[in-house]
Amino acid sequence: MITQIRPSELSSWLASAGPHGQPTVLDVREPSELRTASVSAKDFNLLTIPMGTVPARLSELDPTQPIACLCHHGSRSMQVASFLQSRGFAHVANIAGGIDAWSLELDASVPRY
């Protein structure tokens, strides 16, 4: 089962990463979406890999590091989180509500689309 975290819970989840190292927020949206709205990295690494290219770019991710997946509303990121977990990634979460919820809960300067 994939852990579901709201954007407002991200800081707590990041803090719980503990000895697992620097957590990553994996934004799986398309480049056009990233140009519309994106997040700033705070206490985490930010990596952008569009969902369709994740399998080919899997080597860019460390399966020992915590990864929270992000998309527009949470559906694509949930699919990627499930894929990562099936490939042995142990510390995976889905950011429920995606960047839309991020704008509402964490940073109103992030445009909603």
C-alpha cells in the first residue's frame, strides 16, 4: 500500500525520513505543466521526470532514498509511486491532491490550472 500524504503533511513526512537520507519530491508532470506551475525545493531534492519516461530513467532514482511523487491532482503520481514500489523502492509516498492541493495548502503563489 502506498502512503498518501497531503501537501500540508509533507514536512512531517520529510522529517520522518530520518536516517534514510535526503528525500526527493519526484514531479511526474509534463514540461508544459511545469512551465505553468512548479514547486520550490525546501528540505528535499526536487526531480522532474515526466510519468511516461520514468521506466527509462529509473537509474536516476535511488531506491534507498524516500521519494514523494507529485502530479497535477494525484492520479499519475499514484501510478508512479506504485510502479516504484513494485521495483523495490521502500520509502515511497504519493502527494494526494497534487500541485493543485499544494497551491491551496502550502503556497498560494503556485498557480492553479
